[in-house]
Amino acid sequence: MDILKFLTAGSVDDGKSTLIGRLLYDTGSVLADQLEAIQKSNRKNDDGTVDLAILTDGLKAEREQGITIDVAYKYFQTEKRKFIIADTPGHIQYTRNMVTGASNADLAIILIDARKGVIEQTIRHSYLVSLLNLEHLVVCVNKMDMVDYSEEVFEKIHADYHALAVKLNIHEVTFIPVSALRGDNIVHESLNMPWYKGKSLLDHLETVPVREMDTLLPARITVQWVVRPQTDELHDYRGYAGRVLSGAIKTGDAIKIYPSGTRSTVARIETFDGDHNIAEEGKSITLHLADDVDVSRGDLFGEVERPPIVANEIEADICWMDTRELDTSATYFIQHNSRVTRCKIKEILYKVNINTLEKVNADTFGLNDIGRVEIKTADELAFDPYETNKRNGGAIIIDSRTNVTVGALMLRAAL
């Protein structure tokens, strides 16, 4: 079975947690003891039915306030597919949590309250979907039961959001009118909206194409550890343990070690279940080279003919994730895959006004601000532009004083 990883996003009270609860409940994915616990809970809907949102509200503060604060991960499966759901917060101050949830997702579900239409948080979340290059987007117009299942209301939101998607260069959008509370078009098709001819949400999730391994991408293997046992029986053993970020690598392939540019050849590919002649994206391997060359943790094995960008002055998009403002005079750590080096934010090029999507001048970044910066690193990084290979194009900024992750980066180009 393949796995679809998706996230839900939307403004406060748009019904994200209820939608996920409804998916779990109507697919029979709620354990008996969980069901008994939520039936005994004080949280009920206005009509006395069980509040399914409690299935994803794991924090005490979330249950008390009836809101999502942290990213909640839920797992379920049907006969056709396995699913990993990231329920992300709707509040503006938790935008950084959505970036975390979206970083590994294949699909995003953006909820829009049928009574409110496209609002500021809709624009914010859609901008993040565009920024993070998510392949599939579903817009669920929720609470259709509160607008009498009006086709006119749905079509108005459809038109408004389509205009936003064009502005953000989002190409593939699926629109589904739903009521998470009543279960309309979540798992089963709704009888209340005969004018809607599309699939239910679950039908769409079961059939949307999951990203296949893209073996056409250039091979990239990050070195996480140099394996050198130095025992009597393994005194000549030297391997480089890491993960295939993208593409595929075979024994006999000519490769380069980046950022140094040293050339060698793949002599052996070792895995947990024995040696293989080829290793593809996602595989954890130990690579053996034909030559004794200098390789360190954080280095990157890549193709000779399709090399990564190697630079120490880089332009990148950033989402600031700390309550302490960005300090252009401070030295931070940057972690790109397994390479960690010092860096400085050389210049802030612009900040994005989420309400208007305009680029505005800025001297600093505060919590949840998004924009573009120039970074200078102490050591060179070997990266690909995020839009062409996100597995080798993302990085994080760490405060060297506190070791707190303060920023998420999408690397774009060398300066």
C-alpha cells in the first residue's frame, strides 16, 4: 500500500479537527476505548452529538479552549491506501507549526468557512502551500449546512479562491463542498447537495496520485556518518552511511564529493538487508568508494554531470519561527541535511505582506514573518534550488546561544 501524507489548514473554528475526526469516525478508524472516552467527554455539539474534534486535540490546553495549538498527527488506512494526517493550527501565531506540518506533506486541505469565504488566514495558508511547493491542494468549503447547502455560496467562494490561486501560481486545486459536522461529502457523498457532481473527500484522497519516486532527479546522498570500526576483523573497513535524498545511484557510477569536488567511483552499496547494485530515493545505505578520499559528515555525494550548487553566499526564502526577532548582527547556525555551519543573515531583501502578497522593505523579522534574505555561511553548502529538489533545498536556522530552531529556509540560488 502506498502512503498519502496530507495536512489540514484553515482559520480558527473552520472545522479542521472536526473534519479529521469525521474521517476517522466514518472510516471505522477510532478504537473502542477512544470512542468510549469521547462519548463520556463534556464536549458536545449544540445538538448533543459527540464533538469529534476531541479526537485530535491531544493537549490539555487544546481540549479546554477547543482550538488546535500544536501539530497533531493521526494515522488511518482504508482498503486502498494508508494516510498520515497533520492537523495544523489556524491561529496566526502558530503559522510556524503549519510550516513544520507541511514540510513533508504530499497534499494540503485548506478549509474555508462557507459563511466567511476567503479571509486573511486563507491567503496566508495558501501562500505557504505555494512557497513549500505542495503538489496537490484541496479546498473544502465547510459548514455548508449553515448556508442551507447553497450552490451559489459555494460557486462564489470557488471563484474568489480561483483568483487567489492564479495569483499564487497554484495550478492544481480541487474544490469540495462539505459539512464536517454532519458528514456531508467527507466519507460518503451528500444527498443534501445534488448539484455537486464530484467525489467525496475520502474518494479524492484515495485516488489522487501520490508522488512517485522521481528517478529523473539527480542523485544526492548526504553523509550522516563515516563508518570506521578499526577492529581486528574490520581494520580495512571504511563506509559512508547516509540517505539517498533524491534520484538513484548504482555500483560503478562516477560521483563527486561536494563541496570539495573530489571524484571517485561507487564500489559497493551496503544496506540493512545486504548488498545491492542500486539504491533509490529514501533508502538508507552505507556507500563504499573505489578510492581512499577525504569524506566527512555533512558532505554530499552527487552526480558528476548534474552537480548541485556549491556556494557560501545564498539567497533563500525564510519563515521566522522565534519570538525573538531576527538579528542581522548575530551569528547563527545553519543546518542543511547533516551539515552544520555558522552563518549570518547578510541582508533582508523583503518581507511579504500576507494580506496583500506585496513585497515590503523590512529591517528585521518577527515571529511568523515570511520573506527573502541573503545568507553568508562559514563553509560552503552543496544544495539544489528548493523548487526543483526540495529534499536538498531546505535548511533550518538555529540560534547559537540557545540551540532553538528559529527559522525555516527554502534555498533558492547562489549569489
